[in-house]
Amino acid sequence: MNVMEMEIERQSNPVDMIEFVAASNDWTFERSGEDEIAMTVAGHWTDYHVSFSWMEDFEALHLACAFDLKVPEQRVNEILRLLSNVNGQTLMGHFDLWRQEDVVIFRQSLLLAGGAEPTNQQVEVLLSSALEACENYYQAFQFVVWSGMDAKSAMECVLFETVGEA
């Protein structure tokens, strides 16, 4: 028997853990189906629309985090350059341009192969790392879309760190 053919029975749906974590943190969420949950999380720069989906075929809990920043057609190529630069700096997950809506999304998955169950700490880290990545680079995407900056300049602006106090 091939290892991939083994049928693993799960104790619960991993999305149930997301719901538990969201409820215990008083986050507003909507369970749109057995395998999907969505919530809006307030960030420093904008509100982030986060959805978790259980992808049973891959045994993966997928997170997608989008922000309200519609990319006009004339800025798509520069956003793609920025995505390449940003993704080169991102250790886990990646940013993508979702062409159906022309919005930037952050995607990451938690693999739960072999019947592994997610812990609330894993769920919280998955969400917090996604939000941190979005917060770190949101302004770069905004600079490219709204200010007409090139990708390199936008990256330099967001990676600039101040030292000391004024």
C-alpha cells in the first residue's frame, strides 16, 4: 500500500480550532461552510480580510489575507515587481496578486499531514505572522498603487528603520 493511499480519520475539522481561537479572542467571524471561516482583523494601516480554508486533499489549513487595495491595470507590472522583491524577504508564506479581483493577498498554509491536529498556538502564530507580513509591506503596495513609486523605491521606504528618538 502506498503511503499516500492511507486513509487517516481526523478527530475534528481544523477549522473548528480556528473558530475556537476566534471566539476566545472575541474576534468577529463568519463560518461560511464546514471547511471555511472568515474574519476581519484591524491592523495599524488597514483592516485585513482573513479566511482560513481546510484543504482536505492536501491536508493543509490555508490562510488568505487580503487588504482593500485594488490594483489598477496600469500598475500591475510594477506590483508584480514589488511582489517579487517582497517575497524574497518573506520567510514563510507569500504575497500574490489575485487577478480575479486585482487585489494583493498574503497566503500561507499549515500542513497537517497524517491526521495532525492544529493547536491554538499554531493557529495564533499562523495568523499573527500573516498580519505582521501584511503590516510590514502594506505601505509599499500603497506607494506603488497610489503614489506611482517604482518597486525598488517602495521597498526602500518600508525597510528604512529609524534609530533613536527625536
